[in-house]
Amino acid sequence: MRLFLLPLIIFIVVGITEDIFIFRKLSRLTRFKWLKWVHAVFSIAMLAMIVTAISLPRRSGSEEVLLAVMWMLWGYLTVYIPKTIWSVLALLAETPRLWHRKPASWLSVTGIIIAVGLFFAMWWGALINRTDIDIKHIEVTIPDLPDTFDGYKIAQFSDLHTGTFGNDTTFISSLVDSINALGADMITFTGDIVNRRTVEIEPFTEILGKLHAPDGVVSILGNHDYGDYSVWDSPSDRIANNLRLNAIEREMGWTLLNDSTIYVSRGNDSIAVVGVENISQPPFPTYGNLANATVGVPDSITRILLSHNPSHWGTDISNNPNKKIALTLSGHTHAMQLEVGGFSPAKWVYPLWGGLYDDKYGHQLYVNIGAGTVGFPARIGATPEITLITLRKN
């Protein structure tokens, strides 16, 4: 997890300023004067909590430490983002005093309503919506699809980030049951099964091993699956961590595609399922190579690509007539774990942030917004997603 410390420190300083402003506002009350001291004690406690969160080792600490930091940071934000909104509106409410007029008290009241609503929305995202499941059904038309694959169903899920769940298997169990109930021909997982280290997946291997489909569970790695977000005593420890993750996915019965291809057959017809290791734009490292993954794969066969980061499709496949990839399945974006009414700020960072995209050459991309969380343990909108994709010839 990356904490952008400078913006966070600035936000903390702003928060302290707000606390002083609110303390002075409460001091004007003729009744309930004790409220200012309750607020002061609470504010000091929140400051102590966020300083502790910043001080804890996030990259070298244990999984329990990382989880504690995430929840402390979220707790702080759920108080101070609403408080900032109220403080701004309360200050604006005071501006008429500059012209010797009465303050616009309606602005302050509006700020209270917005702040309270936002506080509850943020905790709804952490305690309820984060463990809800949204099953999306889409159809993808591929003109060159073999007739025997018309109606073929692929269940896609992505970005589990199992470490964020600690040892609580409740959500993962529900997710597995929901996927199995879809009756898909194949299940695909498009990367980021952990946050930092392979050890995070260990409480969930038995449950994830229960996923089943006639053509199996096919997976790839995401940027979080290489140990790049942790500190290692030696390069060999990092390599051992990565090899262990590869082994665990195979022990679960999954087919992990590291720059490789498998074929799925129906009678005399086949399609190719290609999986690449992570291919990204900076700051995310690139490990994969599509050319290596498709060595020996005939151009005439329908290809479905699993590639974690949708930017790979945008830069290498989209609008490139030489790329024979009918459909790409990606994840990575999480819709930034914030989506309201179909809008997500992820669009400003990831032009291809969620849903189905295509180009003039018939290449198609589906971006699954993931099932887990990272950075902060909440999904405000952006409900954990399972996608059931039905392939159609026309």
C-alpha cells in the first residue's frame, strides 16, 4: 500500500486548523460548554491515531500491521473529510459579517447535513458494500467465433487482495459460492490475489480451491503479486515468495498462465486463452511479453487474452490491425473503489476503467472492477464484481 505522505501531512495540518476553528465555535455556546472539551479530547485521540498509522512500518511490517494501518487511516478520513466540508461551508456562512450582516446560517446547516451523510456513506462502503457482490451479465459478439462456442460462458473475477480480509473467510466463501452458481464453462481470475506477500492467501486456499468449471479456473498475475510492495531480506526471499504463489495457485487446481496459452476445444473447434504476466505503464513494472505468450498460436484461431492492466490493451492492442486478439479481460482499476451513478474518478487516471470497450478493428476489452480492496478497506459504490461473459457469434 502506498501512502502519499506529503498530501496526508498537509491534510492533517488542515485538520488541526479545523479542530481549532470548531473548538472556538463551541466555546461560544452558553449551554453545553462541556462539548468543546469532548471535541478537544476526541481530536487529540484522532491525531494520535493518524500519527501512529504513519509511524508504523507499512512495507516491512506484518500483514496485521498493514491491515491496522488501513483501518486507522480510513477511520481518520471518515471523520476529517466530512469535517473539512462542514468547516468550509461554516466559514462561508460567516462571510456576510464582513458587510455587517447576519451570517448565512443555512450554509452551516447544509454543511452539517452533507458531513453527516458523507460520514455514514463512507462507513457504509467499509462495513456493508465492501462485502456485497454485484453479478454483471454481458454478451460479447465475436464474428469469427467457432459455431460450437456460440453461447460459451466465462466467469471473470479480479483483484481479490486477500490480505485485506485478514483471516476472515466469510466474503471469499460467498464469492466462491456465487461464481460456482453461475455455471460458467470457464472461470478466469485476472490478477492481484495478494497485497504484498504470498502468506496472505494461505487462509483462503482451501476455499478458492473449491471453484470449479468444466474448462477449469485460469489465472494470471497482477502488479501486487510479485512482492514489489514489500521489503525483503534478500532477492532470493522475494523469488521464493513469488515461486510459492505460483505453486499455491496450481495447488488450488488453477491454471496459471505466465506468458503462455492453453486451448479449449469443442468437437473439432478450438479457441486460445492467452495469459500474460503483468504489462503496465509506469510506475507499475512490466514482466510480461505478449509475443512470447502467443508463439505458435495460429492467427486463424479466436484468441481471448487475460492481461491484468487495461492500459496494455490501450497501448498495444487497440487500433492495431496486426494484433489478433478478439477479447481481452482485465482488472486493476477497482474503479478507484468509488463509483456513484456510473461515474468514477478512476476515469481521470484510467481511461479504460470499467466495463466493455472496443475499437474499429473489432478488438474488445472488458475491465472488471475487482472484488477486493487495497489502500483503504471500503468501496463506496464500485460494488465487488463478478462478470458472466457470454460469447456470441452474431
